[in-house]
Amino acid sequence: MISRARRLTIPLAGALLASGVVGATQAAPSAAATTSAGGGVTTVHAGSGDVTTKAASGSTSAAVAFWSPDRLRAAKDYTEDLGNSVKGFGKVSKATPDGKAGTVPPIGQEKGKAGTSKQVNLPNTVGRVFFTLPGKNPLDPKSWKYCSGTSVQGKFHNVVATAGHCVYDPVTNQFYDNWVFIPSYWDGNQAWEGKAPYGIYPATWFQAHDDFVVKEDYDYDYAFVNVASGFKIKWEKVGNTYKATKTPVGRLGDNVGGQGFTWNRSTKVKVFSFGYPAGPHPDGDRPFTGRTMKWCYGQSTPMPAAPKYNIQEHIGFKCGMTAGASGGPWLLNYKSKSRTGYLNGINSVAWDTDGNDRYDRISSPYFNGETYDVYKVAANRWTS
């Protein structure tokens, strides 16, 4: 278990912020005092850990218009550049709950339960996250990157869950630019409408754990992003450029739903993982293209410590997905009929545990009360 001395903990008192989260089964302390860290970054003291928040740079309209079809197709998965992988498998660490387990139900299931289905239907909530690298020329194709993510429950139906390294660049120590989310993204070289069947949603606020932003500690490699209402776009190519006609489509959660959220659960549970892998295995083989969503299913177990990423509390399971799947959700109790479950982790690091140059496991930070602290700030934040 990670020493709590690693974190700055401030006693809290006052109203309960969690009361605004639909269906929350465990009350949590409200966000208390905030401090500015410069550059528009604010630290929110909440619960047992600190939450770093930042408003997205630039206008939401400009971010939507930036991602023309050719740029979407040219975007590369960023995790491959970061090299988020571990080779080998040592003595497992111990991820430990820091309180009682809690759950927030998926959108639409606040008062009931979904049925079951034998077929694995892909969730409409999962999609690709696109962004440009901070401090780089956004018109340079080398700056066009992507990850995976999912819509999750929130008071205002505007929250996307993804990996911390999919919102914050550990190389430049800045949040990304032109960040958008496209649920159910599909690139079959068809019309634009096929790429973004439910619209495109630009970021307005980022929420990440302070220990990831400050220390690059991958035990906190998760983030929750508030997005503005989305647009469907009709693109017309004029010469070498695209002209966009935008049609408002409303809130993300109203269009695709949102997964539930759960924390402080057993480290040994059966989960589905979804994402858009595209990167190579260590041996250079590329079995995935990133153009369509893929999934894995298995039982999680505690993972070994990985000093390279300061990992001490990850859980993982057998899965061969590669870079590009980062930020994709782990869903507990996933029901194919409703295409919903409970977010219990995110794709963070790929592992080659047997040293044969093929990724065979994927790991996630263990979701505990500190994860909920970050989530609940986003879950109660309004956006236009």
C-alpha cells in the first residue's frame, strides 16, 4: 500500500458536494479551499487527495472546427510516443481500499437495473479523444494525437473519463490543446457522419489527480474531463481545405448515455476493457489500426510495482491491446443489452510479462476514494 505521506491531506468540513451526483451511494466531503498554481491551473483540496483542475485553452468552437476529416485520419496514438509499457513480472503489490466501496449508477439506471444479453455489444459511450501537443505548431501533423475515453455519469451529463496522460503531457508538463471527444468513433473511410455518429464534444475543464500532474505518478493516471454540448458536422472539401457546417446536438450524456462509476472494490473482479489500439507490440507487429473499437475480458489481479512509472497500486488482467487503447474504460458488471456498466479502471500501461516481446496484460490504477474525489469535482461541474 502506498504511504499516505506521499499526499498533501487537508482536513475538510462543510457541505456535501456528492449530494449533487445522481445516485451516489456514499457521501463525500466537499471540495474546500482552492489555490492557483499559475497558468490557469487550480488545486482543489478535496477528501484525502488534491485535484488539479484547468480550463481548456482556446475556444470550444475552434477546437471542433480544427479536426477536419484528414486530421482525424492522420492523428497518431500518443502512448506509443510516451512508451508506456513494462517488461517482466515481479512480486505483486497490494492495492488497498481506503474506505467503504461506493457506486454511482449509469445514466438512465438511477432507479432500476438493466437486463442481460449474451452478445457483446460495443458501448456507445466509448470513443476516441483527439488533441494537439502543447507548445507545438498545431498545423504540424506530428502534433495530432489521440487516446481513448468514455462518457460517464455526471450531474450535467458532460463528463468523459480517460487516462491522466491523455489530458496532461508528462513531457512538456502542460495540458493538451484542441481536446475533443468523439463517442463511437469509426473510421471506415466513409463519410464524415460515419466517423462521428453522435457528434464531437470539445473540452471545457480538465480534472486530474495532483500526484499525476506534479509527480507523474501513474498510480493516479486517470482524468475526468467536462465537455461542452456537441455538434454534428457536415464537411465539404473545397480545394485543399474543408468547410464545416455545424449543427448542435446537445449534451454528451443525453446522446450516448454514461457509464456508472465505482471505487474501493475488490482487486479481483471480472471486467471488460474497451479502446482503440493502434501501436505495435515490442516485436514491431501491428495487429490493430485504431480505426475501430476493440475489447478484452478477464479477471483483474494486483500488478507488481514498476519504479519507472512510480507504480505501486495497479491492477491488471490478460489483454493484448497496444498503444492507442490508453484511457479506454474498464467496466464492471457490463450489460450488453444496455451497453452500460460501472467504470472501475482505465487502460494505463501495457505489460509484456513473459518477455516474449508481445504485450499480454494491461493495467489500471486502483480506483479508491481519491479517484472518487477527482471524479466528483467533474461530476458536479456545469458546462454550456
